[in-house]
Amino acid sequence: MTASPKTGGAGKREVPAVPGRLPVLGHTAALLRQRLAFTAGLRHHGPVVRVYLGGLPLHFVTTAELAHGVLVGEAFEKGIFVDKLRRAFGDGLVSTNGDFHRRQRRMIQPAFHRRFLVRYSETMSALADETANSWRDGLVVQVDRLAQDIAISVVGRTLFSTDFDARISAEIREHTPTLIRLGVVRALSPALLERLPIRANRRFDQAVARVHRVVDEVVGSSRGDREDLLSVLLAARDEDTGEPMSGQQVRDHVVTLLTAGSETTGAALAWLFHELARNPDVADRLHAEVDGVLDGRAATVDDLRSLPYTRRVVDEVLRAYPLWLTLRRTSAAVRLGDVELPAGTEVGFSPHALHHDPRYHDWPDLFDPDRWLPERAAALPDGAYVPFAGGLHLCPGHAFARQEIVIVAATIAARWRLVPVPGEPVRPKVFGLLYPSRLPMTARSRP
């Protein structure tokens, strides 16, 4: 089955609604209460099923092939999730569609060309080295907090060529997660709830205001004449009009890059060290590889090709802990397999469910970096592994994120083994991303 423009009525069928719909709330309560279990179970109801967000029908696809069609199909644009988050991200890449999105993407893409990635890698190596040098044997590290701090520092130095001061870092650490966490609840809840004077709405509005204020402050103090991401944005010109980005557009892109760069990468780094501790055989292989390549020094971009197992560990982390939901909207009538959908239909799928679907991944709950050996990875169908989305809306910073995770993980692992603190169970907290509930670990020096 593929996603394609509507060409006729043959093969049309009724889309089954998932059982358990409630008046007014629809499936929202079950979706928010069960989260991963709810989306994983949808495949048992069919390749395309209806889920109700309040009174709004969402057509949920449950196969890799259809998910791929949604990602690459030209008739799919950003959906309700973006509508609900536009106040936070404005006209950044995460929240725009059509020709405007294409033009903005072309303007921002040079910031992620190889020349800049090599430069950014120097920042990543230096920060990882500073972190590894700052520990002592037996130190208890809050790894979830540490990983986010490293990611925030990388964003600060690559985006603005500066270290954020403690106040700005604290603001980012406190408020960017709220944009994602409460934004997901908003997207899945009836529209009426947005207008109620409840605590969640006040917290979301406060987070938007605080992040925007921090970004305006930092952008306003930048000269824009350095080889950093912000300078690329300020120098960019629209291919069609020759016009630069407006100040508002620059701010919107910076908010998007700041949030994505600190949240997604920070969460992935935290989960990586958690999985190394849970899987000593994996940790031993990774340590042997970094010992042979790095011999205790910091990793650089030139080492990446010599660290294939470490890269596979990163790929497996991105499989195990991806986005929970991806939502789109049809901009024209389309067919998903034998289902016809009119323009304006909300469509979604779960990268997490697809990444844990036994139809595509053997023993999906097993952390197995060798599933990313080239011959095994080549057998995966399109859509079965989508950590950075795909098609026109492929995350432009995907190479940046992978590079950062490998460099930081390899540099720390070359000198330290992180051991779980007894009596501190770790559970995933599911919002748009999967976060560890709490992750204290003890740093043990490696001989």
C-alpha cells in the first residue's frame, strides 16, 4: 500500500473507529493515559484506523509503508500539532508548509553543510572533553540533567558562538521541555481546553514568553559576523525574492533550533548511557572500540568512520527512544492504500510503535546495535525507521545530532563507565519525546 493522489473510487472502504470512544473526549483520555500501549495496539485494528481527539477524527496509519507515504507524499503538510504550537514556534521550519517552508528550508540548509558540521564538531569535542575532565571517581552524576546541559552548551556555542550564562541556561533548561510536554497535551485535547484558565495553560503561556524573551536577548546581542548558525540565518537570502529573513523569522528559527537541539539530543544521550549500563556486553564492545581508536583522548569528526559500533549504538538508541507521535494533514484528496481521504484530513502515525513493531524489527524490546549492520539494516522497509521524519520535512539537523551524540558518547566512554545508582528505577516519561524519569549514575574511572 502507498499514499497517492486520489484517482477514483475503486477500492474505497470504511475506516474502522478504534473501540472506547467517549463523549466529548473521544479517545484523548485513553491516548494520554496509556500513550505507548495505546499507539502500539492500533495495528491490531487495521492499517488505517480512526482515533478521535475530542470530536476531531484522526486517521492513524499503522504500517511502515503507509507511514513512509505520509512522510514523502506531496499532499501531506503539518497538521494539528503545529496549529497548537504556532504560538511557540511561529514560522520556524517545524511549523510551516508549502512553498514558504521550501524557501525557508533552502535558506537554513547551508548552516548544516559539511564545512559547518566540521566546525561544529570542534565545539562538541571540546565540551565533551571538559565534561570528562571535570569528574572524579565515585561522583554521582544526574545523567539526564548532564545530557541536557551538554546539548544546551553545544547549541549555545554553535548557534551563537558563545557560552550561555547560568541564568540563560537555567531558563532554557526549565522552559523548553514545557513547550514540548504541554504542547503535546494541547494537540491531543479538545480545543475548548486551550481557553480555560487552568494551570497547564498558564505554564505553557509562561514557557513561550520566557523562551522568546531569552532568544530575543541573545539574538539582539549577537554581531552576526561569525561562522555560526545565527550568522548563516542573518546572511541568508530568499532565492526567489533576494530578501533576507525578517527579525521574526530569525527568532522563530532560533527557537526551533534551540528546542530541538537541546531536547532531542539531550534525551538521546541520556538514554544511551542508560542502555550501556543495562547491557554490559554492549558497553564492553563500545569501550573496546573507543579504546582502540581514541586511547583516552576526545573524539573528533575524523574519528567517526573508525567508530562503526558506536554509531550503531546511537542508531539503536534512536530506534528505541524516538518521537511518540507524528501528525500531518492532507492538503488535497489522497488515497492511503484502499482508503480515500479528502483534503483537510488529520493523519498520524507513531514512530515509536513502528520502531517496536515485530513485523519489521526482530525482538524489538531487545537493545541490539547489530541490527544496524549494513546487511540487516538494508532489509528494513521504508518507514520502519524514521527517527528524523523524512521527505520534505526531514529534520535538517539530523547529521548534526548524530555527530554530536557519537562524539560526546565516545569521549566520555573512553574514560568513564557510568553505573546505575541502586534503588533508583528508571522509567520513560512520554510526551512528544521519551524522557528518563530520573537518571542518577555513578562515574567510575576506566583504567
